[in-house]
Amino acid sequence: MSLTTHYSDYDIFARIYNERWGQELSEFALRPLEKLLLPHLSKGSHIFDIGCGTGQLAQQLVIRGYQVTGLDGSQAMLDYARKNAPNAQFILGDARFFEFPSTFDAIISTSAALNHVISIDELISVFRNVYTALLPKGHFVFDMNLDERYQSNLWNGAIQGNITDEYAWAIRQSYAPEEKIGKSETTTFQLLNGAWQRSDVTWLVQGYSKSEVISALEKVGFTEVNIYDAEHDFAITGKAGNAYFICHKS
């Protein structure tokens, strides 16, 4: 799920993301949201989804009776999102720079989208924008992969891929613990206009600690931050070290 405005590197992978991961990731995200967030919202509440990707989660929230606005940096991702969730609104934009007045009852970010913000100062900017956009007593729920997850063999050194009649792809993941920077080196082949086209892109992620994330939240005004582990608390298999944070606007 990309966050940078007009991030064409994510456009290349949008179809594969939509067909392979979008629905599954939305189902994973719903488990924590149904425990941490949705019981505290009335029907019709307005939810802002940062890094909304191809919109399957937005559609599930619309089905449950909520208004949804999604933000993503990939136009191709949003093209799918508008098809998958036609009754939601979607905005092409950058989580570090968006500006809304107090508008939303809740703001969410799932599937470790915020790990694509690769400096603590920029993460603070995201949190400041979120705080401003929330209504008083509004909820902020998001997940991030912590540094220890990126260091583990669940992520570091992992290789995955798939081949279909119309595309093939492979991703190799690596993590530099000294810099806390992870790389997903991606190669795709897609059949376009009768010819195979190859694309090679590298996506970067930043591994944060719990204390770094809490400190960043507190700097913009969030208090009483609660943290949950995706695997241990929500039974999402293979997600140890993926943490859900929930906090509120004072």
C-alpha cells in the first residue's frame, strides 16, 4: 500500500496486489478493527483509511454501514479501489502532507502501510495530520511491523512469487538492522498489448520500535496508547511482531 503522491512504482504492482492480496489483507485487518474500533462507532460514522490500496477493506466497512474515505499514493491502486468500493470516496495523496480540518470519527491504516514512511520526522508529520483531521474523541487505529519482525526470518530473507498466464512476479526481502531499513526487491513480467514487459522496483520500509511509535504519537497530542500483537491477540497466523496501536484525540 503506497503512501507517496503519484508513486508509479506501486502502479506496476496494482493488478497483482488486487488479485492476490487485497481481499485476504482486508479480512486480516477486520479482526482487530471489529474488536478495537467498530464497537465504539455508530453507523454512519466517517472513517478515513490511510494507505487504502485497492479498496477491499473500504468496501467491507461500507457494507457495515460506515462512510469511508480512502487515501493512497498510487493512481492504479485507486482505480481498482473505485471499482471494489464504488460507494466510498478515494483521494490520491501523500499521508505526510494531507490537510483536513476535524472531519473524521476514526482514522485507520492497516497492512503495515505506515512502515513505508521511512523517517521518524515524517512519521510524526503523518500523526500530526491525523490528529488534526480527527473529531474530538476520535479514534486512531493502525498497525506497523516492528523492528523485531523485520529482523526475523518471517520477513528478512523471505522470497515469494507466482506465475499466471498474464503475469509473473517475484519479491526478495532483506533487512539491514543497523539502519532499520528493509528492502522488497520486486521483479514483474506482465503481458501487455501482446508483449511481455519486465519491471524491476525496490520498495523501502522502516522498522520502528514500540517506544519510537509511542513517542511520535505523544509529540502530536495522542495519549493513552494501547498496543496489541496481531498474532497473539487476534490469531492472525504468521504475524508475530506486527503491532496494532490504538489511541484517541483528547
